[in-house]
Amino acid sequence: MLNDFFPFIAPDKVRPFVYEDGHTVAMHFDISAMQSRMRRDDPYRLDLEYTRTMMGCLLLQPAPQSILAIGLGGGSLPKYCYRHVPAADITVVEINPHVIQMRDTFLVPADDHRFRVVCDDGASFVAAAKHRYDVVLVDGFTYDGQPEQLCTPDFYAACRSVLSATGVMAVNLHRKGPTCEALCDRIVRCFGEDAVLLVPASGGSNLVALAAKAGSLRSIASEFNRRWDGLAAVHQQTLRSSVWRIERGLLTHSQLATHSD
């Protein structure tokens, strides 16, 4: 890890670098750990499975009008939302100015009336936010993994507070990390056991936590087919490899809730 050599370097001071091949452009802080990857032939496509899984939030909140993304990286999720969720106003918060400076390399849209990138600490931004968001996407990783300030009970509580009444939070977690179980427990304690769905992404070490502010996921499970059929074709294509995990998780929630009644 980078901070084995530079243990005191601040996360907003580290300069990422780009690795390119004939098909993709990737962002790294460390050659062994990829932060983001973009396909040259389709820059708005979500190339990594965990990013596609995070868009499962659309099954819980199918028509977001406002989206907050914590962590820019190569901009995969914000770009996708900008192109394919055209009704949404999108705010992206990124702590590292060197990452923001690379936005053109990854074809991140310029700021406009419905899209903006803010250089700030994500936890501080959420704690001070006055606006309410239909979706909060938490994908903030530094060279040293998940920043501590984006993992605290207070942070998850602040994310819940800035959600609209039907809002959803999607968090990318490192499921092989030593703190993953504790972080999942914090999210469950914040939102409630019936409101959190944990979905492993295939082909990697990522775990996506989907948390609904409205509470129980039972009603979503009962109308899953209608929600799936209502998604745009591009979202169905994006979720094709993970939808069965999401549906299975929702059905498990529904069965557990039924047995506990």
C-alpha cells in the first residue's frame, strides 16, 4: 500500500495516475489497486461490476430527482447518471483536487445547471447539507482504502438525514476488509434491519449496501417484477448480471419479515 511508504500523507495530496491499454483507461493510486476504469468505446458504460450493482438503487428509488455522489474517481457513476437519469440534478463531492483535475481524461461532464463537482470532504459536506437527495452514492476510497470519516455511525446517520422520504443510500464496501462486518452493522443500526440489503458484486471483493429511508423492503419485494419492468432498457442491461442477487436478497427480507410477524 502507498501509505506503507508515506504513512502521514494526506488523502487530498496524493496524485493519481492513469494506466491505459487499447480498450480502457484506468485510474490508480497504486498499480495494484484500480480506482476506476472507463471503456474507450463506450465512456458512459459502467465497466466494473460493483458500479453496476450500485445502480440497483433504481429498483428502490426508480425516479430520482436529485443525486449526491461521495467520491468522483474516474466519474463512472456520476457520468452514467448524467447520461441515463436525465431528470436528476447531480452533485459530486471529491476531497482530492488532483482527482478532479483528471476529469477531462475520463470525460466527466463539465459543470452545468444539473451537474457539478465540489472539492470538499464528503463527511463534512453531508453533515452541513441543507438539500434533500433521492439517492446518495457513497464510493469514497483513497490510496489507503475507505476513509475513516466516511465509515462512522455519525456519517451514515447524516446520509440518512439528507435523504428524501423515499430516498436510498448505496455504499460500496470492501467485503474482504477487516472492518466490513462492523460497517454493515453500523448501516443496519442506522436504517433498520428491514431496510438494508447487502449485495455482493460478482468477480471482485466489493459488497454493496442498499439502504432505504422509508423502512421495510417487503413492499419492494412484493412488486419487484413491476419495478423491473418499469426500468429503462439501459438500466436493465446495466443490472443484468446483478439483478438476481438483488431479487434474492429482497425475497429473503420478505420471508424473514413474514416469519417474524
